[in-house]
Amino acid sequence: MSIDVDTVSDIIRDVSARVIDPGFRTLEGYQIHQKKPGDFVTDADRQAEKELAAALTAKAGGVVVGEEAAFADPSILGAVPDADLAWVIDPIDGTKNYVHGSLDHGVMLAQLQRGETVRSWIWQPQYGHMWCAERGAGVTCDGGTVTRGGSHTPVRAATTHEVYKISSPRVEWRASKWCCAVDYPLICLGENDVTVYQHSYPWDHLPGTLMVRELGGVVRTVDGAEYGPSEMSGKLVVAADEDAYQVVAELLR
């Protein structure tokens, strides 16, 4: 079975409108949980993941790995590299932001074939933007083609980790949004040139990685390892181009 980009976009919008958006700024305490201190999950996360998985497999089949399912059973990630079709889902990226009423949250989805991301989607419900990427075909936002120029001087680099903000005249450090569904599009838009992450969970990074790479960017650890479909050790540097990557990676090594 096959499924087109617009059909997947419609599925994401539908689940968001029915499951995620009604809870924005209206959640009750019993609907909010913590997987560990500070790591939030809501009933909306869990329900949205189930509904996205059901809709995608009904239309196209494949293996599904969602953030919440993988938290309960990390072994399911092992199916992704060899699957003919796999869906990796972050039902609400930026759940902490969502819980605290911030607009900066979104739905992230990556489609993989035998371990390689071939299409991806980022839906920003409070901004009304649907980002899509297809390997070899570029990036769109709300149907319009996205392009970006080279990185800035000094490089505009964002992170949530103050310890990474090493002073340098070549880098202008900024605070990231605590949400990959917003941080990656900011690089695609040219607002930022780099974002540095401590964790590299596939549901957080596979969708945006395809977008950044389609626009000429790179996603690697500070030691130069290319990001793939599984978590990697070391700081992850998402950069708009090779020059920006080298500036920040050298600073952080």
C-alpha cells in the first residue's frame, strides 16, 4: 500500500484537531504525568500516538515506533532499520511547553524505508504551519517551496544547555525553544544557523534532519558522525551548512 504526502498531512491535522488542540491550556492535573522528573507526558500524547499509528497503518501498513510506545518498550526501535516501511512518531513534541501553555509544540513524523528517512512532516498546530520534506525533492511549508541562503557571521547558534554556550566572536548564542518541531523549522527559515542538542532520540530528530539536509545542511555529532535512525552518543549539531557546523563543532570539541 502507498500513501501520498497530503493524505498523511490530513491525518496529522485531524488527530491534532480532535486530540491535541482541545487540551491546549485546558489540561487538568490528572491528564498530566511525568515519565521522570521534568519529562512530561499527557493523556493527549498517548491518545494521539495511538490514533496516528492506527490511521497510518490502515492506509499504508508498516511498522510504527512512537515515542511513548518506545518508552514503555525500547526494544521496538530495533525493527526500524530493516523494515521495508516504518513510521516514527512524536505525537506532541515539546510536551513540557504544551503543558505550560506555550505555542511552541508540534507533531513530528518520519517515514523510513529500510532505515533511511524518505519523507517527513512537522505540524505546528498553534501556528498553523505544515512542514513537509521528501528525499531528493526538497522542503515545503504550507505547500510553498522553502529555500535558505548561507549561514550568518557570526553563526547564530541555539541551545537549551548553558554549558554549551562557550564564548566566541564567531558564534552568537541564543536560547532554543525546547521543541525540535520549532527549532528545526527556524533553521530552515534562516532564523538560526545551528542548534545543539544533548539527546538524539529518533522521534525528535529524524523528521527535521531530512528537512535540514534537503536544504543543504548537516546533522552530525561534534565528532563528525552522521546522524542516523537511532540514538547516538555525543552532542548533536544541526547546522544549515558545512561552515556553520565546523565553527560550532570545533568550539564544542
